[in-house]
Amino acid sequence: MNDLDEIMAKANGSKTTQNKKPFDKNAWIEKKQQERQEVYDLMDKMANEIKSDVNKYKQYLDVQGRLDKYSVGNALVITATLPTATQLKEFNDWKEVGAFIKKGENGIKILEPGDSFTRADGTSGISYNVKKMFDISQTTSNQKPKSINYDDKVKLTALLRDCPVDIKAVDDIQNGNNSVVEWNKSDNALYVQRGGETPEIFKQLARELTRVGLEESGNVELDNFKCNSTAYMLCKKYGIDVSNINISIPDSFKNMSSSEVRNELTSMRSVMEDINTRMSAYFETISKTQKNKEHER
């Protein structure tokens, strides 16, 4: 056998050995379960951290406000991994737009829903898969994140659009706390004081609209905290100054378990999503009107 025969025999022998290596399904399943558990553990760890650290809590609010399409759990993971993230995509999605991941950058592992399944007790569940994402700052992309470039009056109009309760303009709100917006539960109406500054009206209106949408817990301090937190997220998303929004974590929130914290955050996100949906519909209407006018020219 000449040298070529010997080389081919060794190569084929190596290949045959590799091909004979069986796929260990149980090991693969165990690996995937471990990956998922690591993400769940990070969610719980971050939930426990933000409930007692107001700065970390505000970081979470910043992330959830910017990346409002992500679940609470994934927003917690992003906060723990890269709280400055603004635009996330998978490796191949960045590659498709001509951007590449910078050397040494690590992805952010989040969970995405997979297939539904039936548990042993007959109830339905959804499996979750680990998905690795990269922020635009971790790539070579020069693309700038999209921003909402409407003025404050347009944003306020969008916030009031299709409001679920009556809105009444008044000359003065006499509640003793210098509010310019207040929801009156007894007549289910929002009272807005004339002459207020537009950004301040937006902030307080976001707070009171949250109050309308949230289910009361019976704990006034906790409810106010949740209303202020949701208003904070909405203001951050739409470029309204949040420096005078008071975020003070109540003891009732600090004493919650990680799962209870996530439940409270989810209720806030749900209200924010409802408000965002109404506002987005109004912005879309404006955008179409502007495009039609430009087309007519």
C-alpha cells in the first residue's frame, strides 16, 4: 500500500470512528435543561436584587421601557447582563444586515416560547428555549436606534387617544398634593387641570391611567409605587423627563419572593402595553396622513 492508500485509510478510519459516535439524546436534553435553568436562576437573582436596590430597580424600568416587547423575565435578564441594551438581534439576523459581532462580545441568553405540551395532570404548558441575542453596541453596525420624534403635545394627544374613561378639563384640582391630573374612581373620570405644562400632564396622566388599568391591591403604598413605576417606563420610552418621578420601594415589595416580584412587574407591563398599543395606533395614523400629503405634492 502506497502513501496515498495509507493516508486515505487513516482518514476514512477517523471519519468512520466519528460517524459511529452515537447521539446521546439524554445528554442533549440535560444540557438544554441546564441552559434554561441558568436563565431562570438569573431572572430570580435579578428580581431579588431590584426589590431592595432602587438604582437597580430603575435600571430594570429603563430596560423594560426601551424594550417593551420583551417579557418581564427577559427584561430582568437583559438588566443583569447588559442594562444599556437598545436593540437586540440574533447572530444571523445581524449578519443579514451586514453587521458582525465584535471580538470578545458575549451574547445575552433569553427565553423564547416553544411548543405547547400536555402535563401528566392533563394541564397545558409551553416549553421555552434559550436564545442568544446581541445588542447593537456589540456589533459593527452604525445603524441608529429608531426614536419617537413627535413633540410633547402630539405625545400627549396620543396618550389621551381612545382613553378608557371620561376626561374632564377643570380650572383647579383641589386635592392638596399639587396634582394637575387625578382619576376620580367614583365617577370614573380623569380630571385634568388647565394651564399645566405638557410634560407634567403627560407624566401624571400616565400615572393615573395606570391606576385605571391596575387592579387595586388594597395596599395604597404599593399601588402608588406601581403607578409611578409604570409612568416612569412610559416617560422613558417617549422621551419625557423622569427626574421628578418619585420611585420609593415600599416594604411590602421588598418582602416579596422573586416570583411575586415578577407577578407585580408583569401587571405593570401589561398596563403599559395597553397604553402603548393605543398610542402606537395614533402615531401610525399620523404617519400615514403625512405620507399621503407628501404623495399629493
